[in-house]
Amino acid sequence: MDEKVKGPASYFPSIEKKYGHPIQHWLDLLAKAGDKKHKELVDWLKSEHLLGHGHANALVAHFLSQTKPR
């Protein structure tokens, strides 16, 4: 039985389809963006890479959940 993807990763297929890059491309860009807060990263993806708010927010939320110490 396939388990439905939840959370930010549920946006990944539509992000890849709409913008033509694998998710790792966006995660690599975020890694190089420097030490910025969530909103700053979302705004950066929207202004510099023309992502929609929901897609940018999903990428940043996933990225920060993987990189921030717990």
C-alpha cells in the first residue's frame, strides 16, 4: 500500500514539473543562499527565481527542517 506524501514534500512533483528542475537544484541554491531566515529565503526564491509563494515556502520549510539542528 502506497503511503501518501505529506507536508512540504507533497509539493515536489508540481515544483519539478512547473520549473523544470529537480528538487535538489533548489535545495542546492538554498544551501548557497547564506544564513537567512525562512521568510527571507522564501522572498529570495520568489524574486530571484520567480517561484510562487506556496512552492517557495514548501522548499524552504523542507530545506530548513533538514539543515537546522534539532
